[in-house]
Amino acid sequence: MDNESTMRALTNIFVGVLIIAVSIPLQKNKIRMNCWYGMRFRKSFESDEKWYAINRYGASRMILWSIVLIVIGILTFLLPLETTKSLRLAIRCAPLIVIIPVIETWLFAKKL
């Protein structure tokens, strides 16, 4: 494994773990409504009930997709050195996977 692959793997694992750590308090309703931390959509600020529901849902989705990101990071360690350019590009873009739960949460918030 080359240095670039090692760094990509470690970055994906670190980002996944970090997002999980930040999401746990949101999932457990520990974070009050604020303008800095949480899933901040218009609907989130309509009431405390919506704030907690949207953040609980969003945190659950973030945790799920972060686990996927961690698995990608672990699998990157197992890739042979001669991986294809398209696979390397996919690994580089893997942290963008967190866009998926943001969109899922936004759609959930729109339904409330």
C-alpha cells in the first residue's frame, strides 16, 4: 500500500469516527435548539419537538453513513497497489458520502 492510499484510508476512518462522535449527542436529544450545532433547517427552528425529531433522525442517518465511510476506509487498506484510477477517485471522494444523510434529513424535515 502506498502513502496516498494509507492517508485516504485513515482520513475516511477518522472522518467517519468524528461524525459519529458529533452525532451521538444529537441522537440522544442532548443538544438544545441553537444556531451552531445540529441539523439546521427552517423546519428545525419551528418548535422544540421538530428540532429534536429532525436532529434525532439526522444523527441516525449520519451515524449509518459514517459506518459506511469507515468500512470504505478499512477496505482501502486491503486494496492492491495497482488499483484503477476510477477506484482511487471514488476513495478520494468517499467523505462526500455525508451529503446523503443531509439530503435524507432535509426530505424528512420537509414532511413534518
